[in-house]
Amino acid sequence: HPPPVATSKEEQDRLLQHQPDQPKNPKVLRVAIIGAPNAGKSTLSNQLLGRKVFPVSKKVHTTRCKARGVVTYEDTQLIILDTPGLTSPLKAKRHKLNESMLKDPWDSMKHADIVLVLVDVSDHWTRNCLSQEVLKCLSEFPQIPSVLVLNKVDLVKKKFILLELITDLTEGIVNGKKLRVGSDFKPNSRSSAKTLQIAQASPPENRAHESHRLQETDKVREGCSLDSSSDMESSLVTEEVQGLKPGGYRDLKNMKGWPCFREIFMLAALSGEEVDTLKRYLLMQAKPGPWEFHSGVLTSQSPQEICDNIIREKILEYLPLEVPYSVHQVTEVWEEGPSGELLIMQSLVVPRKSHMIMLIGRRGTVISRIAQEAGQDLMNTFLCDIRLKLRVKVKS
């Protein structure tokens, strides 16, 4: 079970400053998760950690700065670098985003041992190609092993679409091998069980360390069964490609995908489906090296930062358009109550009275729902009773 986050800044600082309680032969892996805004990066980070420490919302730019999560398992420590969605300077200016939101994903890449590129396959508009920002990031750091992660596969009804997406997003090449798509239609078959297979042409003994990949037919059958309208077995088979090197890709405008991905994973981060498969793979990729954190640390964020982010997440969910981005949060009270509960009172300062009316809602329904849901999330993060009070003020 992952440890809870400390409820006081002093306790969290003490944990962060502690000498890591590492074993004799520690291993570590720094994992950067990049992708377009709203691809599900924070949701995946929370699932890998086993506890919610990063804000999640359907609105873009929920994550405003890079933050680190820590997974400690036996002798291995994974450092999860959750980053803002990669965006262009033009869009950043349009949304009045901080400069750090442009820089943080690039900074995370500099410190990463492996990079997960997350793609939302339920988004019909963006799923067929990687954004130019993602391609630039990958081409700038070609020496860092990269893994393609298709997220929200449970929302794709016709599973053969995933094969087409894999071909597009990898430029038809995975781990230095060319992909060949094959399909066998069986229109007269009565069987409703469908299978999506990804087979490797290389000898299995050379790939023993990669046993938790998508070629595991049983795993794929559960999460990626094909559409029941036709009985079809599809496969991606790889062939060796000679002389392929990560560097040298300068004509990014004509590229839809990245031909240097080491692996492909398909999962549904929201439900946690297949996240354990990815987690096991990451643990196996860890290299010998000193731990960065004490095993009692789950995140580098302060308790107040987590609280602010989770409340902000709810504001983003329940307020329309650009209104949530103008809310300023001020923590008035943060103290332990008489029965050991955490008492939090926060003021939400808005620029206009009309914003205040929207945030409070009719008979206080909106602000009550935000406080209730945020309080429940904080309870699961800190593993203690939470008494959260929110009040709304107009900026004077």
C-alpha cells in the first residue's frame, strides 16, 4: 500500500530531507510522462502511485507545473515526473499560461531515464498523429528510450482502429523493427471472442525481460477485444529494419509518428485497466543507482499544494469557460482539530460578482459539491478525517 501524504508542511519537509532508507542494491528509474493537454497524464500518474496526488480534470491545462511522484517497491524506486501538456507558445499566450508550462515538460525530459508518450485514442481529432510539440521533444532527446502508451482504449468500440493508430503513431516501426499488419476475417464463425495480437519476429529468449508487454494475448483480450460486429483476428508482426537510428529526424512536419518507440502499451488509466502491466515493465527497466527519496515519501509537493490543486480541479469541473482560471485561492486555516482531524478553510477570490454567483450556485449547491468532493479526495490522500470549508469573495 502506498504511504499517505503528510498533513503538515513541517512533517513533509522532514521526510523530503531524510536520508533515503534504501536497501543494499537500490535501483531507480526516472519516468517522464508527456503528451498533449488532457491526454490523461495525471490520471496515469495517480494510478501508478496508488493514491491521488495530482489534479485531474476534463479541462485543458489542469496541471500547471511539473511535480514528482514516488513509487517505492522492494529495492526499486520510480520517480514519476508529471508535467503540463505540451503546448505551443501561441496557445500558451492565448490561454495566458505561465512560461513554466512551456519549459517544464522539456526540463523533465532532461532528467528522465525513460519517457512515456501518452495518446488519447478516444479523441478522433488528434489520435492519428503526434503533435509537433511532442515530436520536437522526442527529436531533441533521441537518446532517451521512449514508450508509446495508448490511453482510453476502453472508449474505442472498433478495436481494429487501434492497429491503424499504432502504425501511424510509430511510422510503422517499433524497436527497430518494421510492423506488418495482417487480418483474418471469419464471417461464418459463431464465436464472439475477439483477439488483438502484437507478435514479435525476434526470438522469445531474447525478449524474456519484456514478458509484460502487449503480446500477452490474455491481457490484450480483456482490455482490447475487437468489435463484436465481425469475427476478426488482427496482428502486428515485426520485421528487422537495418540501420535505423534515433537521431537525424529534422523534417518533423511530414511525420505523423515517432519511429523509435521501444514498446507499445494500451490501457485505460481512469479505470486502472492494464496500468499494473505498465508498472511492472517500468520496475524491470530500473537501473542500479541511489534512491532519491525516503520510502515514506509519495510526492515532492507540499500538503497545501496538493489541497490547492484538488480544490482547483473541482472548480475547473463545475465552472464554465475561462471562469475557473481567474479564481485565486488563499488558505486561511490549516490546523489539526481536537479529534485529530485536519481543519482547512480556504477563500476563493474571484474578480467579478457574476463569477461569485456562479461559484456559489443556487442555494450554495455548487460550492457545497466542490467542498464535499474535494474533502473526500483529500481524505483518501492524507488518510485522515478532513473538515474543509470554502468561502467565496470578490476581489476588492
